[in-house]
Amino acid sequence: MKYFLLIFCLILCQSPAFSQQSYDLIIVGGGASGTAAGIAAGRLGTKTLIIESSPWLGGMLTAAGVSAIDGNHRLPSGIWGEFKAELEAYYGGPEKLATGWVSNTLFEPKVGNEILKKMASEVKNLTISYESDWKNASYENGVWRVTFSKNGKEETIYAPLLIDATELGDVAAAQELPYRLGMDARDEIGEEFAPETANNIIQDLTFVATLQDYGEGADKTIPKPANYDPAEFACACAHADPTTDDAPTLDCGKMLDYGKLPNGKFMINWPNCGNDHYVDLVELSPEKRLVEIEKAKQTTLRFVYYIQHDLGFRHLGLAEKEYPTVDKLPMIPYHRESRRFRGLVDFTLPYVRTPYSAPSPLYRTGIAVGDYTIDHHHKKNPKAPAIDFIKIRVPSYNVPLGALIPVNHPALILAEKSISVSNIVNGASRLQPVVLGIGHAAGVLATAALEDQKPLAEVSIRRVQQLLLDQKAYIMPFLDMNPGDPHFQAMQKAGAAGIFKGEGVPYLWANQTWFYPERLATEFEVVAGLRPLYPALKEFWGASGEYLTAARLLIFLQVIKHELNEEDLLTALNSRGLGIDFSMEKNLNRREVSVLLDELLSFFEMEVDWKGDFLK
């Protein structure tokens, strides 16, 4: 596609309305991933249009009311980190957001929408068409043609690239791209915890409600919903801590405080005899989806009535003016699962549990990170096979770039929950910060493809990762560093190249992977980490298990790059602010070695393929 953009311009210039109708990138869906993609691409100079059906940005973060963030509290990656910082500034500090007992970041949905709109408005090359419904999308001769309706009128736009950021992967499905839906078969997917045979059962969805405390003596009880039976919610207050073997305790206050938001509000998104609702509406028509979504709304209203009438919380009522809706409920349901399209790589459980011993080193291609445990909701469907998800212990992880690119389309990028991921792993990758990261990467990927004039499958993985690092995003899930660290990029690169391995720890609701920047490096680990990159070291066995000194590192480096000398090491350290007290006898830590290798070898310029193997 050497002349990709030239051909695109020649085709579109035949249209009399070319200047109004053409973009570099079209994003269908202004949810979590679509918003992040638009901001990221626009900041890089890509002329971008987001088509969003609601008047809000943020999708599940805001328009669906899921405003209690699961995970990534200590991984403030890229746009997620910016959003979190904006929330902290608005409410007066991080402690003001820690109002619940699982999430560390809770906020009012309307505030989240306002912040995302503010962030988007500051991006010159980003346009957003709100309250717009896409009708069809077709790709021919290197050009996308997308039609959408707004204010009763249809508009047609064109672009060379498109991101499907819809909640259910509707645009990619319309292109007849292959996908999976439901639980995967154990042998087919290669996951020991998967059921023996595949099925079409997806996770429960939820129509969230936001309640507000109107004060003692207030009665905000809603009218009794049709078909109300308090037995439906009888175990709602029985809380069991899945990290222990303790018996469940009855604590209705704890059930509510799970989603306690700032300013006396509560997110009602409760799986145990609560407002989870099972329905597989993915492949239904838009009209039939609305019918099923109304049933989910009624489930939530019955639960709200139960909280008010049977549990006695009459002072908690549907929040006024939280959403621009007549019924005071969010605009969309919380979809936990989408079509999962087949990508250049498949992100499955071995790559999460044991990334360094998985079938391929996909961790080297990471573009988004997550640390929340694998979390599935299947309690409202008795036909769902019993899987003990608590036993699927995982560390923090990264998402491979190839999972965002479908196997047989040169110009469509997958986002939101439609990436190439297994049903089980989707239980972690579906969560808000990860989806924001996926969108961030999708926008950067689109820009790289356009600038380099390459089809998606030929884009440089390292170039995408470098652009993400430059935008303060994590590509490796190391919690003991942050983008404010002046050596963040060097250590992230050393991890993504496999020169230094992280240590993963499954830990409660915030799994961990540690880099240990100040840990002294050993001779052998550094040479072993460099061998896959540099053939000259493959037959070199002169590294011991002792701590690595600068003198010994120079010997190893000279095998790769003969002209290096002591002065080069000192100059490299000084350039990164690490030259104090330097001597050739000094034992070097992982931080210092990462910086030296990044400065002297430029190892991150060595390309990897979609499986993470280094290219010859």
C-alpha cells in the first residue's frame, strides 16, 4: 500500500463534498475505547471522526453508569491515567474517590462524561457527531464508506481506516468477519478451565441504576414494578469474600457501599441476587434488542424497589439530573461481553497466567495493561457451566497488539470488548481501564498505519509501542514504576524486549507484576536476556551468577558492539542523570542496566513479529 493515501485522495476528490465528508479515521462508537482512540489519534494529527449514538462520551464509564473503576489503580497508563488525574483534581484528591470497598476510583457518571468531553474538546483534529446512529459501512478500493443518521438526516463519510468501537462489535460483524460468541471449548482454546464443549452463553449484562441519598425522613420509593417478587433478591445482602473461606455474612449496607460514589450517590451494579440480567442480545435486530434491554431495566427497577421497600432504604432514590433521560436511568446497559473477532493473535489464558513460558512471547507486543482478577457474571443463567473463576489466579498482564487486528481485513481495527480474546480472559480485558488502554492503542495504531502508508498487518509493533510510551502509556504491567519516572521508558522497553523479566503475583483484586528497578542485576540474567536479540552472544558463556559490574557489562557489550568503551558508559549514564558515584567496579541495578542498554544499543529498534519473536 505504498500509494495508499494518494489513491484514497484521488478517489474521494471526485466527490463534490470531499472536504466535508472525508477523514483519516472513522471511529464508530464513543464509548470508553472509542473516546480514547479518538483522543490519541487526534493528538497525533490524525483527522478523526467519532460517531456516537448517545449525547455522552465514555460508554460503560458514564452512559452505562459503571462509574466504579475495577483495577489499574497503580497503573495510571496513558489516557486512563489522565482521566484519573482529572477526577482527582475535580473531587480534591485520590482519597475523595475511594468511597467504595473494591474500587479505588469512584465518581458520578455525569462528571466522568464532562471530563471526557473536556479532554476531547482540546484535541484539534477530533470531531464528534453525537446522537448519531451508523447505518452501514463498506470497504472498497482502500476506502471506507460509512453512512449514519443524525436529526433525521443521513450523512455519508469516507476514510481509509475505521475502528469498530461499538459495544457489541456490530461494524466488524457487518463485514462478515469471523468471530466467537459464548464460552470456548477447552481443547480448541487451550485453556484448562474452559468447559469441555463450547456453548453460546455470554456473561450477564446489567442495567445500572444510580441512587442518591435524599436524607433521613425522605421517601423516594418508586411505584411497585410489575411482576415484583422479593424472593428474587433474597440473597442480595449475603456477602461472601471470595478471597477467604469465610461463610457469607448478612450486610445490606456493605452491598450498597460496594458502589458508593462521591456526593451521597450509589452505583447499583450488584451480581448476588441483584440486578444482573441474562440475555444474549448480541445477534438480535436493533428492535429486538430494545425489547430485551427493557426487560433488563425492569430487573433493575425491581431491585431498586426491593432496596427501598423491603430493605428500608426509602431515602435512597433514583438520582435526579444524573442522566439526560426521562426515567432517570442510564442511556445504555453494561455489556460485559461482545463478539470476539479472530485476530492476528489470540489472547488466551496462558499468556496471562504465565507470559514468560506461554507458547509465544506475546508479552513483547503489549499495548495495554490490566491488573484486575478474571471476573465473570453468570449467576442469572442456571445453564452456565460451573467454572471456579476464583481459582484462575493471574498476575497483572498486557494485551498483545495483534489482538486488535482481524485476520482478514487490511483497514479495520478492533476495540472495546471485540478484540481477539478468549471468553475467560475477556473477564479481565473487559474492565474499564483496560478498554481505555485498548482504545488508546487503537488510535495510535491507526495513526502509525496512515503515516507509514502500510496495511495494519505490516505496521511496526515497536513504532506503535514507542508512540504509546511517548503518550505516557504502559506496555508492560510493572506496578513499581510510573510514567513520571525519567527512566520509565528504558525500563518498560527492557521488559518488553524480555531482557529483564517481571515477577508476577496473583493478589486479591489488584494483581501485580514487579520489575524491581533497584534490584542488582546479575551477569547471567543480562546476557541471557540479550541473547535472543544478538546472535553474537548465543555462543558466549562468559557470564556468571555474580552481580553485574560496569566493567563486566562493558565486556558483554563489546561482544555486540566492539567500539564501545568506558567513556561511553559514563556518558550514557550522565545523559540520563545516573552518573553520580560511577565507577567500573560499581554493581549495577536493573534501572541502570536498562538505561545503558537503551542508550548504547538502541535495542528497541529491533522489530518483533505478531507472536513476539524477533525478526531476523
